[in-house]
Amino acid sequence: MAKIMMSLFYGRAFQDSLINGMDPKLLKEEMVAVYERVKG
């Protein structure tokens, strides 16, 4: 679970840094969605 969350964070941070900066709201939505799927 921790590796998945880290990969998501670093991937999102890298991708957003190439475009127009990191969007913390989008990152939170994606991380919560992954957590809910794993938890469920």
C-alpha cells in the first residue's frame, strides 16, 4: 500500500511539474480513490 501511494505521489508530482505545477486537490482525490479500492 505504501509503495502504491508513493508511486502515485511521485508520478503525479513529476507529471504536474512538467505542465503547470502540482494540484494538491487532484492528488488527494486520486490517493483517496486508491485507498478506498484497497480498503474495500
